[in-house]
Amino acid sequence: MFLEIKKESKLYQEALNLRYELFFESTRYDQSVLHDELEPKSRHFAIVESERLIAYGRLSFIEGGIFQISQIVVNPSEQRKGYGSKLLSYLLEECERAGSKEVFLNARVSAVSLYSRLGFKVSGVEYLSPKTKIPHIKMVKRRGI
């Protein structure tokens, strides 16, 4: 089941913990790294089954019909079962409902094929994430594409 989760909920805290575990635990950053400038003004969505967090994603309005999807994580025990694609499709539907003209994300290079299947196109050049040093690339999906 898809849910929009609130920052004061137990599920949001579980999502933060999962994000930290999957993205930053191997770095020397503490958990404050999770709270960037988009965190407080973003909407937070999850796939939940039997009160258990399966997947999480963050949706941020940037400006003028432009949205950013970020922080997509899937519980390691549930990976490779299609939850990432389902969550991304749901987030794209939310963008459509909000009148988006463009949606972008900064994809791990290893996940480009997943985002490509959902209509995202590579935009720009590969770069290393300043926080994780993992190769990323910007991808964009424009309305009607």
C-alpha cells in the first residue's frame, strides 16, 4: 500500500534509518547528513505492507512545474521484487496530479536502466556524489515524453 508519511511518524523515522543504512553508513558522516535543504519542504512516500516499511521515496517541488525525486530506497530483504519501479511510478503519478512539466533525479549510474524504463533520459555528464563518492548522473522526464 502506498502512503504519504509525515515527519512525526514512526515510518518516517524508519525511512531515515533505511536511507542512512543504504546510502551513508559506510561513510564517516553522522545521521545529520540526511537533513539537507530539501528535507523539510518535501513530501515523503512509502510502500508499506503489514505495517512494515518496504520502500521509500522523497518528492520535492523545485519551481515552475519542476519536481525532483530523490532518496529512493528499498528494504534490502525486498530488493529485486519490483518495489522500486512501483514506487517511482507512483511518485510520477503524484507529479502528474500536481501539474508537473518536468521531473528530474540524480541517479546512481548503476540504476540508469531502471529510470530509463520509466521514461527518464540522461541529461548531463556522470559525476561523483560529493557525499558518497558514488558515480551519479542527472536524468530528466518531461511531460508528454
